[in-house]
Amino acid sequence: MVERKKILLRLDPVVHDALARWASDELRSTNSQIEFLLRRALSEAGRLPEGVGRMRSPGRPRKIPEESRDEEEDRSDEDGATGQAG
């Protein structure tokens, strides 16, 4: 997985509160809401680069059924993956 860039962003507290409320309404984190809006603005301006990765859908990730989870773990073991971020 590609490591995500980290930035420090200073916002007016009122703007942050509005973003946080909007993000909550759409089941996103404030950080994800900011990225969503930046991507949309880049796309509308014709500046979104080719090959940019997709964002995860808003809300909680879907639960993987137990049998599918076991199959994924088996595949990870075959690939030599440890399942730990690194």
C-alpha cells in the first residue's frame, strides 16, 4: 500500500466546525471530507491526475463474512505477508 502524505493544515475554527459537521452528516472523518472536497475541486478544474487512487466509500467498512476472512488469511500466508503495516 502506498504511504499517504501528511500535511499540517491550519483552519479557522468556524470553518473546521462546519467541515466536521458536514463530514459527520456524510459518515466521513473530517480528514476524509477535506480530501473528498479537494479531489472534487481538482476534478472540476480538470486538474485531477490520471491514475489517482480511489477513495474508500463513506461510512463503516463492510464486514467480511467469516469464511471469506479465513480465505484472505490463507492467501496472505501463501504470499508471505504478515498482515502488519510496515
